[in-house]
Amino acid sequence: MRVSLNWLKEYVNLDGISVEDLAHRMTMLGLEIEAIEEPGAEIQQVYVGEILSIEPHPDADKIVVCKTNTGGPEALQICCGAKNMKVGDKVPTAIVGATLPGGFAIGRRKMRGIESEGMMCSGKELGLGDDHAGLLILPPDFPVGADAKPLLGLDDVIFEIEVTPNRGDWASMIGVARELAAYYNRPLSIPATPLNESAEAITGLTSVCIENPELCGRYLGRVMKNVQVGPSPQWLQSRLQAAGQRPINNVVDITNFVLLETGHPLHGFDYDLLAEHRIVVRAAKAGEKITTLDGQERPLATDMLVIADGAKTQCVAGIMGGSHSEVSENTTTVFLESAWFNPASVRKTSRALQLISESSQRFQRGADPEMAVYALERAAALMQEICGATVARGAIDQHPLPLPRKQVTLRHARCNALLGTPIDAEEQKDVLVRLGFSILVEDAASCTFHVPPRRHDVSMETDLIEEIARFHGYDRMDVSLPAVRPSAHVFAPQYQPERALRHFLIAQGLTEVFHWTFCNAQDAEKAGLAPALRDMVALENPLSEKQGTMRSSLLPGLLNHAAYNLNRGAASLAVFEVGPVYAPVWKNDLPTQELHLGMLLHGPSNGTHWSGAAKSYDFYDLKGLLEATLSHLGVDATFEPSTAGTFQPGQNASIVVGKQIVGTFGKVHLAVAKAFDIDPNLYLLELALDSLLSQAKPHGQFSAIPTFPPSKRDMAVVVDEAVPAGALAVAARAAGGSLLKSVELFDIYRSEGLGAGKKSVALNLSFQADDKTLTDNDTQKQWDKILKKLQTDYQATLR
Amino acid sequence: MKAALEALESGALDEIAGIDDLKILEESRVKYLGRNGQVTGILRGLATVSAEERPAMGQAANRVKQAIADALDAKKDTLEAAAFEKQTTAEAVDLSLPGRRPRPGHAHLIPQVADEIVDIFRELGFQVATGPDIETEYYNFDALNTPADHPARDSHDTFFVKPGVVLRTHTSPVQMRVMEKVQPPVAVVVPGRVYRVDYDASHSPMFYQFEGLLVDEGVSFADLKGTLMHFLERYFGPGHKVRFRPHFFPFTEPSAEVDISCTMCKGAGCRVCKHSGWLEVLGCGMVHPEVFKHANYDYEKYSGFAFGMGVDRLAMLRHAISSIGHLYENDLRFLEQF
Ligand SMILES: [Zn+2]
């Protein structure tokens, strides 16, 4: 909302308060200032000039040469391209040395050989609206030679204010003025509304029938005859322009002005176009339609409140009028409506019609049924003054459902306890009284107030405490640190292990990525996700198709990440993501959410260095990171061949913990790499973390450091290619007895000598006893058992 | 025998003087002083010498042994020094060549900053709580004093999964989930993803929030001020002015927005702060009685405060990041800066 300081000063005396102090105070009262504008700040030396003569330019068709009196000793000769002025007109005139908005300086210059000593201005050149068609013709009563800036309201300051949704009563000039008057303890002056009512009573001219009082608690109206529609006076236009509105005609301008002034929306109907000249406030009928002022035809539903005449709907109540009964240049009699509509109903209708207006925004925040009365009187008085209207005697005031007057009790001690700041009981009461609350009963400890009807936001004690806090000033409130008593309940047991895991992975040289959690069917398919994972939680109103679902897997995001960064010249990728995935498996009204870990490796693992060639990431780099991660988590897992569609067959594994598959990893499938347009030498992993993180890791127990030396022996055996090398290590461990402390697979060897389809696998076996140094004989016995096991189970032969 | 000793000594010393190789020097030590060496042989021969001559001869033999040993040691030192000299020349490095750097991983800025904020509040006694990204409208709105016809629910910025189920628009629903589990005291902070239908240079449809809730007997607005001023000083460092000003949130009252003096212009006014000198960094307030009612907390007995802030915004302000897009594009050239 744009609040003009000049306008504000009509309602409250702000003398002695600088613009800076005022802005600070408004901010500290909760009137958030988004910007402060001084539209005429740069305008200097622009005066009211009177055109004395207009002569053609000898050498230019489109330019005329004027003599203009700006109050100086001699009239100025000014060349001008405008056409809309005549001799005797008064226009804003910038003399030599003047400046205009944008820092534009006026100098003496020649136009086609003729000297020009200044410039006569259009409205746009002064920052007043967009009218660039011709000069701004000033009212004839503006004194020649006077500074045009204050006369045009250009000495103003505009505060751009954001009104919070709870304070509908602030959304007007009087609303802001009332707050400042209360704070500075100065009187609020509301303009008087003198009316010379005609003898003709309104009761003979029209009637109002409210069929739905729960949606329309109050309806007021006046009839104005002999209305002369025309342009508004300069002061009214200036006010509207300062508020950012375009003047239209005096009738419309007056309703807009009163809306800005009082915050109360009015609607003017062309009385002669209302069937039977009467008003019916009712719900729309099934199948009814209306063409609104914006020219759109809109179907109405039966839960929408409308204003109808004796025949049909003329207005969507509180939102927008219909074009049929719109006030036009031909209007002579106006029926003026001022009403109170149910906020929830206006909001619902506005939403359903996707129609938001100044009026609907105010009604849905809750209007003031008292202000409805003043707004109507104010508009009638202005129409009488400006449009020459004859006001019919009396007003209609149907008030079927007065809002209950709220009473709220404030306990002074409670206020101080909640604010943690001692505020005197007298100060507490004083703030509320200044804000228009009236005291009903009081004692030393408490005070009960009547709440003014405009304050829809106040219904309980806390609401009063907030008022006291605002006026006392948040900046003057005490500061203390609470003695926090932590809760014994642990709310997020996974938080710390998850954080430790992330830092473990970062310490392994992986960079953390953090993606939007959206996905889409196409990416899921491109990534080769299983059909179950392509069934995702969908959004009803996504930002775009690309963010149409909630991700079921981290893999599509990681593949897009690879494409994004490889396209931008990244040489290698080593990243991980820890984040949620979702599935449309509903439990307790919500879809399932799980925490997953994703990893992505590609390109040189050690960067390039002058000392040697780079090594590229491969399957075993990823598997090693996975093994280290599992070990960090304290989890034992096995790996099994998988057929997951994301990965290349043969480099495609499931991660199995217990009997549960908790993840997959491998080299990206060529088809997936092609679909994402990336290099296929890329390794991906996804692991479900929830069950792994929630398995409380037991506290590590110390085991004694061995006193006796280990005995290390190698064993190389030849087996069929089909035998997994890892199986030999597992078998060795099983057969080695308690003396075997570790088995390390340290070499795989193939040669012609071994024969086709054969490989040699070398194990390093480490034996150790807790109570003695092992003899060769002790070791040999175990070594023989292991060999026998490998021979029996895998037809291994000693190499 | 004396003559033999003298010949041995001079021969050995001459020989040692001529050696320029550590290996040959070692052979020479064996030759003279080894178990079967020449000096050892002579010392063994002392047994055959008469008893009167034995002390003198023994003394002489030992002196020769010592002289040869000294010469060997001295020569060893010389040769080792020369060898080391040669090695240093051969192994001298080019200091200008780059080292072999380990490639450190980087924490993404959002969780990194969130962790930091968690730590600041954990020091004060708060603990972490979390909740689901996909929420019921009840927890996201109704339980937070924002019923269906509430003006604050007007903004069309909520992603819907189906009627009654939304992507949470703030982390505040976790307040109610926590309060439903336990009676006061409650002191939790809630980091988490939140979602709004909004996308431009300063808005992302998914962003990251940080929520806090303290409920106990006697918690006051002064406590709220103190807690957040402490936090802001820890996060932004000393020397920033902090301003609490009234605002409106349905689930707190009194409510406030908190500004700090602009991190760019130090309050003088610039484009980042829209020439106001202030930057809004968080919203907060005293927990609304209606929220306590939903949680079955006794409003007369307990009071509390809640606050919420955008981790994205806090990160962008402190690290001078111009567009929120950088945080979610995951361009490695961005990620590796932090
Ligand atoms: Zn700034």
C-alpha cells in the first residue's frame, strides 16, 4: 500500500517528526516499510506559467513558439512540440536551470534556430502518470509564478507499506493515521460529511432485501440524483496518483478515494439500470452468469453471494461489479452501496473465480461495519460537492447481524511475565485506551476492555499483550538467556549418525550434493529404475512437468548431476548425496519417506599430476568406498549379482544385509548413459540408510594388543575362473580356526601355463596366538586344513 | 715382534688413507680388526711372548689397534659425509613443482550451515527433532492456528499431493509433532526441507528452513530476544546490529521479524538491503495459545517461543551468494568453494 505523507497529514498532525523518525516508528509498530519514495525530490524551479501567445515556428511544422509568463520580469520565449494548449492556459514551466525527474537539467537552447528559454511540461515529465500526449493544463486558479511542486503534490513522501493479513484496519489512510495518532498521542481528525439532503426520501426510490444475513451482516445505501460525470479536480487526481491509481471519472474516483481513505470498499450502480430500482442480496442461482467490469463472463455457483436487482445479478458481492449497471458518462442517478460481507465467503468466492480486487482483499481481511457508515456519508458528501449530486433524504441501513462486541480481560502480571519486561499497569491500560479499546471493569490486577469492531485480530489476552509490546517498543524490551531444561526424550535418534556418515564420506574425498527432491516419470525411466520405483508420489500442482513427482530414488538426480557438470567441463566426479526418497505407500495419512545414500564416481581418481598418469575410477573404487562406509556404520553386508536396469550386466551388484537387499551399485548401463548423454565410465550406488542408521552401534570393546608375534604365510591356489575369488577367502577364514587372525587376498594371476579358464588366487594368511609364539608346526597344521578345505570345496590345486 | 707391529701400523694407516669407498673401508676393518684380522692375530700371539715382555708388548699392540680403529672411524666419517653430499645434490627437488594434493571432499553449503546452526543451539541445550517433508494440512496449517479460511492460507504457494496432504511449507509442523509426544520442558531445533510454489532469483521451490521451539514455565519474550541475539552474534560474528520489529504469524503472538544491519554495506544502504540498511533474517514469536490448545499444553502454566529462518538466506548473506539457484544447481565449481 502506498501511503502519501501529505495525505496522512490531513488526519493527524505530524509536525516535528522527521521522515526518518516516522519511517522508523511505523516499522517498530509493525507497519513494514518496503520502500520510501520522494517522487518530486529532483524537481527544482518548475513554476506555474501562463501562456501569453502561441506563434508558428518559421522553420518547423511541428513546433510552436510561445511566450509564457512565469512571474519573472519578462515573459519567456519557449519552443514547444505540444498541441493541446491555448493562449491563457496555465502550465507547469521549467525555467533555465531547472531539473526534472531523472536529473534532467533544463538549459537555454536553440530549436531550429529559435531560442528557447525553458520547457513547458507534460504530466509524465513531472512523474505524474503516463500521460505524454500534451502539456499538463493546470487549474486556472493556480497563481502565476508559484512553485508548481507543492501545488501538484510533488513535495510528497510515499511510504510503500506491507500490511500484514491480520491488520485489515491498517489498509487505509485513516487506518495508518489512527495508529500514528495513538502512538504520538495526537488527535485523529476525520473529515466532516455535511449533506444537504433533498426532500425526496430514499424509501420512495429504492429498497434493499438481504436474503443471506450470515453472508451480509450489514448493507447501507444512498441514492444520488443529477450526478454530473466528468473529470475529477486536481487535488483528487493527485491523491489517487500518489496512491498509484489512475483517475477515471469523478464518480469512480470518489469511490476509489474513499476506499483508500477509509479502507472501506464502496460500489456505485447506475440506478436507472437496476431493474425495479431495488437491491436483493442473495446467493447466486444455479447456472447464473455475470459479465464483470473487466469484461469477462463468469459462471457463478450457488454458494456465492451476489447483489441483484429486481431481475438478475448485477455484482459479485464485495468482489467486482457487473458491466451492465456500471456507472458511465451517461449516468445521472447513482445508487451507492456500502456493506459488510462475510470475510470467509468473499475469500472463497474470490478464490473460486480467480478474481482478486482491492475490494475483495479488504473484505476478506474483515471490514469494519462502523466504517461502512462513515464511508457512505463521506462518498455522498464528495459527490454532492464534486459531481453536483442531489442526495436523497436518508440512507438505507439494514443491519440484520451486528457483530458481537468482544470483551477481553488483561492481567497486568501475565503481560509482564510473557514479555519478560516490567511494564507499568498504567502504561498497559494507556496503550489500549489510545488504540480505541474502552475499559469496562478494572481492579489492581486486571482490566477488561471492549474491543473496537475494526479489530478483528483481537479476541484474547495475548492479543492485548501484543498491542502493549508494540507500543512499548520491541527495542526497549529486556534481553535474557533462558535456562533451557532439555527434554529427556530423543526426538531424532538418526540425526547424529547421519551427520557422522556425511562427514565420514567427505573425509573420503567425496563432495556432497544437495538436490531438489522432485523427479519425473521420464527421468525415472531413462535411469532404468524398476517399475515399482517409477510409481512415484505425484504433485497436483507441480511447478512444471519436470518437477511433477517426488523422487523415488537418488539415481536420476545423480545422473542429471553428472550430465550437468560434465557438460560444464568437469574432468572427474566423486560425489555423494544423503537425502529422502518417497514412495506412494501410505501410512498414517502420509506416503513413505526413507533416507538414502547415493554415490557417483567418474574419471581420474587422483587428478592429473606431472609425476605420472592419472588412474580412473572403476568398480572396485566404488566397492571399496561402500565397504568402508559399511564398516563405518558397523554393518556386515554381502554382495550378490543384480539385474537392476541402471547398471551394466556383470558390474551390477545388490547389497545384502541380513536377508534384505538394502542397495545396488555398479557401472552405469550403456543405455542409461546414452539417455543422459554422458560418458558410460561412471559408477553409481544407492543404499537405504534407515535400517542401517537405526541399528545402534554397540560401544567398541577393547581387545588386548597381542604380545606374541604373528606368523604370516602365503597360499596360492589355482581354481576355475568361475570360482569367485572372494569365496576362497571366506572358506579360508572358516577353516583356519581361532589362530587365523586375517586373510588378505593379494593377487590374481592368469597365464597360459595355468591353462585356459583357470586363475591363480594368492592369499596372505596371518596366524597368531594370544599365549605363545607359534611354532612352524602350529602354523602348518592350520595351513594344511585351509588348503584341504579349498581343495574339497573349490577343487583348488596348490600352485 | 715390535718391528712387525710397527710395519703393520704404517701399512694399515697408509692403506686406510688411500681408501675412497665405504665398502672397501669395511673390508679393511675386517682385514685388520676382524676376528681373524692381522691385529687380532698379533694380540693372540702375545701368549707366546715371555712374561716380562708381555705387558710392554701388549700395550704396544693395543695402541696400534686403537690407532687403526681411529683411522678407520675417521675415514668412515669423511666418506659418509662425502656420500651424503653427493646424495643431497642428486635428490635436490624443484621446489616450484606442485605437490601431490589429496582431493578433499566438500560439505554442501546448506547442510554445512545447518550443522553449524544446530551446534550453536545445542550448546544452549536444544536438541534436534525432525519431521516428514510430505505433511498433512492439519500439521502444516490447522494445528498452527491457520484454519482453512485464515488469510495467511490465501497465498497460493502450497504444493498439494492430494486434498489434505501437502509438501510442508515450513518446518513448523514439527512443533506440533514434538509437543504431541511430550509435555514441557521442550527445547528443540528442526532443520529441514520445505516447499513453496515459487521460483526466481531469490526463491526456490524447495529450500531449507531451521525451526526452534522452547516451552517451559516462565519462558518470556526477553528470553526469545536473548536467544536469537546470541545466535546471530555467533553466526554472523560480532559487530552487527540486531532489530526486532512487530510482524504477524498465525502461530505466534506477539510475533516479530528480526533484521540485522546489512552485511554488505554495514547499514549505510545498498541494493542488497534495498537501501534500508537492514536485512530480514528470521521470524519468531511467543507460541500462540491456540497452538498450545492443539498440543494439550496448559497455557496458564507454560509459555514458549518459536522461531524460523531460511538456512539458504543465512548462507547467501554470509557468503555473498547472489542467487539461490547456485545452492541447488550443484555445479562443482560452486560446491568446491566451500
Ligand atoms: Zn546494504
